Amino acid sequence: MQLSRTLKSLGLCIATGLMVSAAPIAAFAAEPLKVAFVYLGPRGDGGWTQQHDMGRLGLEKEMGDKIKTTFVENVPETADSERVFRQLASMATS
């Protein structure tokens, strides 16, 4: 369980790093940069999830039509989360 949480945290850090480093590239892209957020709980939980969603909204505001964000909330840390990640990844390539 701890390893799973650590790997997910690492994945989030890597995705965030890629997103930040790719942001200038998005200005030159023909299509908007697609960024997905996966939340363990509801967006309005008053904690980490809410803060992450505020960051997502800040990205949208700052980058306008150069970025397209999506999110899925209440995703449990089970095998089902892999399905959610795969669905989001397939949406990004379509």
C-alpha cells in the first residue's frame, strides 16, 4: 500500500514536472496541451485535492485556450485506478 502511494506520488511529481516544462512548448502547438488530474477524494474536500484543483483552474486561467484540463475525482487506490489512468492516457492521444 505504501509503495503504491509512493509510486503514485512520484508519477504525479513527474507529470507535474513535464507539464511545467512543456508549458512554453504549448504556446507553439497547433492543439492545446492536454493535462489530466486524478483525485483520491472530492474536489471540495478542503485539503490536498481542493488545492490541486485550484492549481488546475489556475493553469486554465493562465494559459487560456493553449491548455485543456480534465479531472476525475474519488478514484480509490485500487486496481481500478489503473483503468482511470489508461482511459485518460488514451483520451490524450485521440
